[in-house]
Amino acid sequence: MNPLELMANDRRRAERGQALIEFTLALPLLLVLVFGVMDFGHLVQQRMILTNVSREGGSIASREDPLDPNLVNVLVSTGQPLKLDGADGRIIVTRLKAGTSIAAPTPTLDTQTMIGSLPMGSSINLKTLNAGLTPNLYQHLVFNAANNTADITQVTVVEVFYKYHPVTPLSYLMGGILTKDDGGLYLSSRAVF
């Protein structure tokens, strides 16, 4: 072999070695990017499902009188592929009735039905300030002596909770960015009608 051919072979080997080193350095960054996009996309999809279930449930429930206890089963089916009736999900449908007289001016809990075993409670509670509603909405449910009625007769609240589990090992490798101590991130959505 002549010296020019030897130099060309050495240069090709050096370029292949350099390409291998660049690939080895770039691969982890590429994997982090791909896993991040996958997990973020999955998280956004599940959040959108929860939002749709709560809005649809609130819309349906607000038109029912009395509130059908089987509504939560319908909402579970609309939340597919999420298992909202299992250990990682919970749906709570609550109806508050307006105050009816000067003697009973504050709203009352008419119905509350739930499904799923995720340990999450409703934010609607008559023992809390404004029963868990915004102050303005709560005041519309309070009996108004001047008008001899409340501004609105009832409010229906649908709360949907789900425990998100990452689909890639990225969260675990990076110290649990997307997860809590129990391996999940709690998502929720609430609709008031």
C-alpha cells in the first residue's frame, strides 16, 4: 500500500470513530426527547378525557331531576380507555339545592353519588366555606328574602379524578418528575352546571 492509501484509511477510521462517539453522546438525548414527548402526549390525552367526562357529565346531570344514580356508570363508559371505576379513578356527582325560605336560607346537599376507589374526596362540602363553590355562585343559591326565592334552584357538580402513570421509564430515571411517592400523578377535572 502506498502512503496516500494508508492516510486515507486512517482518516476513514478516525471519521467512523468520531461518528460513533457523536452517536453515543446524542442517543441518550434523543431517547429523553422521545420518551418526554410520549409521556407528555399521554398525560395531555388523559387530561382531555377527564375534562370531557366532567363537562359531559355536568351537562347531562344538570338536566336530570331527580339525579339518576346510574349516571356515574354512563360517565365511566365515556371515559374509556381510562378505568375511572377502578383503583386509579373516581367520579363524584353532587347536586346542591338552593335555600327555600328565611328559616332555611342556605343550600342543602340533595344528592351525591360516586364510583371508583381512588382515595379522593369531593370539594363540595356544606361544612366548608361556600360549600366548595365560588362565593358568587354560592350567593345565587342562598334564599333571598327580597325576591322570596333564590336566584337559581340548584347546582350540579361533576368531579373526575384519575391517577396518571407514566408510560416510559423516563420519570423514574429522572427522579420521579411526573410521579408522586406512590408512583402516580393525580389529575382532576371539575364541571359546575
